[in-house]
Amino acid sequence: MPPGPLGQVLLDCAAKGTSGLLRVTGEPGGVIDLADGGITAISTPGAPDPEAILLRSGRVQEAGWSAAFAAAASDGRMGSELVRRELIGAGELEALLRLALADALFALAAGQVDDCQLEQSAADSLLPLQPAAEPGWLLAEAARRIQ
């Protein structure tokens, strides 16, 4: 069973192949980036974003991040630029992004969800997961953690 009303909204978006931003109000609240029904990124104050994870862990040094950012952030190639510069491997980056999504969805689902509003705005995440994660998998992981 998906965690609460957020789970149902995400499953509906997956079934319809929705793209856009899902704004979740509540505590902690956040924004979920959707692409063709899948989840590519989640921003919430309840969980660290991939940038914070990479930099705080020391996996990617600040100088390397800054150089990759300057070269690629404006056109959405940050992940491929990090890999091209050998700051992180492609598989490691994908695993980190999937875990960051699982942590962020857990934070949203375990918190208080007041409302979910879909916007047709284009996602502008710095490090989107490609291909997108299936909402069913993320919801099952959130439910497992909540239990």
C-alpha cells in the first residue's frame, strides 16, 4: 500500500505518463520532478540533495564540482560532466541518485502532506536521474522504511 495521498498521486502520475513538477506542501514539503510518469529528482528540506551528498562525503571535491558546474550546469549535463571528468563513475552516480530519491521520498511520505499540486513546468534539477525511477519502487521503499 502506498504511503498516504502522496502515493496515490504519484501512482496516478505514473499511469498517465505525467511530466512536470509536483509541489508537495506540508512538513517537510518539497518538489518532485516527473518525466513521463517517472521520478527524476526530489527537492525537500527533509533530505540532502545529491550535490550535498557528493560534496559533504568528500566523494567529489569542491574544485572538481565547481569546474564541472561551470562547464555543464547551464545545459543540464552536470551528471555526464562529472563522469567525463572522472569525478565519479556512471554506475556510482546512478546508485547515489536512486538512493537520494528514496531518502527524499521517505522524508516526504513520513512527514505531513497537506496538498499536492501538479505544475506543467519543466523540471530544472541539477542532477536528474536518467532513466527516471519508477514511483512504485520508491513508494514500496518508503513504505518499508515507515514500517
